[in-house]
Amino acid sequence: MTTEQDGFADYFAEGRAMALPDGTCIFRPGDDTSAFLIVKDGTVRVEQTNSAGRTVVLYRVEAGDSCVLTTACLLAGKPYAGYGYAEGNVTGVAISADRFRALLSRDARFQELVFRGFAAQVGELTAVIDDLLEHRTDLRLARWLGARKEAKLRMTQQELAQELGTAREVVSRTLKSFEARGWIALGRGSLTLLDRGALSDYGPQNVPGLLTRRLRLLAVVIVAARPPLGLATAGWAEAPILSAPEASDRIRAGDFILLDIRAPLEWAESGVAEGAWPLSMHVEGCPEGLQAILQRYRPDQIGLICATGSRSAYIADILEQNGIVGVVDISEGMFGNPSGAGGIERGLPVGSAEAAKLSYDKAQEAWGD
């Protein structure tokens, strides 16, 4: 994207020019957000590092773009919460915070450019989250390599691990397995793609990413369409988070549907909460299954449970952003987190995945779908 196409070029005179050499740390956690940054040439890599030292690349700011983290921190009046590095030589413009706020308050075109860029990069962040939710590093790495345009990549395994948000040791093992299959050739600080097609075929379509997009679509459809069975979309109240035992009590009371959204392998290993229906977010058919359930039950009659609460919160949040408010998050999950010990530890009754599936299939037959 060029600066002329994007439109920010008209505002270069509002700020001061920047010239940053390759590798410059432009901002880091705790730095004051003193200016709105626009890249004219080059690329800025934005990344996050956790307390254990593991780094993940969040997105890149290309020529003509602004930084979504900078925008968010300016709007909230908060310091930076991530790192920004120059990849190659970068030139740009820094508009002071006061000038940024003044333009945003009275210049409709500037406002449109800022929020359009903000929305686009939030979409990139969603894609990163989608990938992180998929725990199979081999699939994520195969997809990432298969999507590269260049045949030879000059980057270390540590840099590749940072791209994927995983450990270097995991990337090293996975690359060696790909090399043994003849898909890549490893070199010192580089790798060569030998069979891009095999990599693309091995890394199947990102199911969480597909789920995100399709859930958003079905959310719009559900809200826009006339709901069957008298389901009202207006005035839904946000339901409280429930513990695993509270969810079990509501299942026994007969006014609650609990959906276990973990992967089938997880069901087989630990069993499924007694009375819950298995509806994995990792397989095809999840959005359609959830849509059918939402057409028959109020959101506050539906609960989501996963292993430790991350995936259930993720799905509930997507639905809430699209107007489906009140789906209950069993936040402690089956195995617990700081908010609770988890269903297994608390003695939540469990049954086999096969029995849970039979119960779910029987309900679907009764619906006549």
C-alpha cells in the first residue's frame, strides 16, 4: 500500500520526520505514547514478550500504515505494552499526541483513515490469536512456510519461533521432520523450500480462523433474521460466569445446555461433563451446530467449557461482539486456572465422549434438522 493511496500523505506536514536505521527499538513496554506514528518507507515489526521470555510477532506496519498499538494507547492515554522494531531502514512521521487528538476531533477524513487502519490491523491480530489457539505447531509452521513467496528464507530458527509464538526447540524438531520428508533444506541461518505444495497440503485450513469468520457471519444472520421458536434477540442480558459445579447443577435442573468445545482427543482423554454436548471448535460443523442451538435456546441457557477457559472466553467474546450477549463462560474449564480448580478437580461428574455424542445426536434428531 502506498502512502498516496492510503491518504496519510496529506498529513505528513502535521508531524516531525523520522529516520530509523535497521534494528532500532522504536518503543518498548512502559514507554509513553507521545506521538502517532505513520510509516512512509520500510517496515516496523510489533511484537510481545511474556514473563517467560517467549516472543510472538503481532503484526507488521508497512508503508502508508499506522500502528494499531500506538493508536490504542493514545486513545486510552496508556503507555506502550509491546515492542516495535525497525525492519530495514524506516522513514516516517510522528504526529504529537496533542496534535493527533486535535485532528481526530475535528477532521473527518483523518478520523476515517485512523479508524480504517485500526480495524484492518485488529483483523491481523485476530488471525494471530486464531493461530495461537491451534496448538499443533507443525500445522501452523507448514501453513506459514507454504504461504511464503520466496524460495529461500534467511532467518534463524529463533526468529521463526518468534513469528509463531513458540519455543525454538519445537520449531527445530518440526523443521527437521519437514527436511526428512524432502519438503525443505536447512542451512545455517536459512532454509530453502523444496516442496511448497506439500507444505500447503499438510497445513490444513485454519479451523479456528475459519470459525472466527463463520461465527461472525452466523451472528449477523441470527440477529438479522426473524428468530424461530419465539427467540428474541433484543434485550439479552449478560449472564454471569459459572463455576463447573454450578453449571452441573443447572444441567440437572433441566434449563441449561453445556457445550464442550474442546478437541475430540481431549474428550477421549478426560471424558465429557455429564449432560454436556460435545461440539468441538476444532472441526467443521461447529458454527452450524452452534447456530442451531442458538435458534432453540436463549444465550443465557447455553454454557461453553474447554480445558482452562481460554477457548470458551474466546468464542463467547466473538458472539458478544456481534450482539449475541449472555452465553455463559465456564471460566475455570475442566482442568482449572487461577479463577478456579476446574471441573475434574472439583469432582464434576463425567461420562464418555461416545455417550455425550449419542445424547447430542438424539437432540438433533428431535429438532428434525
